[in-house]
Amino acid sequence: MLNEKLKNFKLILASNSPRRQSLMNDAGLHFELSVPAENEENYPEDIYSSAVPLYLAKLKAAAFEGQIEKNEIIMTADTVVILEELVLGKPGNAEEAFEMLNSLSGRKHKVITAVCLKSRNKEVVFSDSTDVWFKHLTEEEIHHYIKEFEPYDKAGAYGIQEWIGCIGIERIEGSFFNVMGLPIHMVYSELEKFIGDTGLS
């Protein structure tokens, strides 16, 4: 079991996301929390949309450079919603949230979550992708969701596990948990490989 292997390491999740913390707990992974570095999620304009979460996950991990102790593993992550190559991050207000959800209404989009594992001597970055189809959402439904759930900390302005996911998402292809914010199946297997590296410490 992975937890037995992790006993000799300290896994630190650098994320404020309660969804990621919950998924780690559900998978039985023991970890400590660290307040992630405050940085604006900016990225070069000339990179492909699918590379944005990889870039940002690495950027978040880079903030810990020189601070990682022996046998510590820093884990960072970033999730983006991509609609026809347009990257949708987190909305800044209700108006932006409405614009995002209205643009997703009745269409397919892609959700990509990237994860970075970083120790003193090693760094691994990986990602997972899920296709999501929304039904046509009425303005009333969108306004209700924004008012009741305030999805300002969520890429694309929605949480698949919340009300709007229950009533609005017709189907997905890929991992449900990836859309929540963490491809936990990949995290589990990548962690096993990562700590198997004898040069980790």
C-alpha cells in the first residue's frame, strides 16, 4: 500500500482547495497542508491552452525551491477549463461567472488538471483531461447557481459535484474527479513511482 511507503516521507499538499484535500483523504493518503504561495496565475500568451495547467502547476511548485527538506514531497495542482482553445480560469465576480457559464451552456468543453510533485532532487509533472457536455442552461438556472454557490474559486465558474453539475451536465468522457480538481487515480500511481526513486531524498 502506498501509505506504508509514504511513512518515510512527508507529503505536503500546497493547495487551498477543499475538493483536493477531500479527494486526498478519500484515497487514504496522509498529507500535511501548506499555504500555497500567493502568485497571480499568469502564463505566456504563446503557449498552447492544454499546456497552461502544466505551466501553472510547475510555477506553484517553484515557489518552494530551496525550502524543501530531506524526504519532503511538495504537491501542487492547477485546473483549467478550455472551450475551443479559450482558457477559462476562476471568475472574479458574478458577471464573469455568468459569462463563463453562459458560454459553456449547450456545448462541450475540456477540463485539464495538472499536478506537480517536487522534492529536493526531482520534479515530475503530469496531467489528465476530461470532456464535459453541458445541456442548455437557462439564465435563471445560471443566476440561481451563482447566487447560491458563489463559484468564484472554481475554474470555469462551476463545480461538477454541486447543483449545476447534477442538473446541467449531460455526460463526461474521462475522470469525474479530474473535473473536481484532482485526477486522484494518477496522483496515487505517480506518487508510487516518485517515491520509488532512490534519489528522492
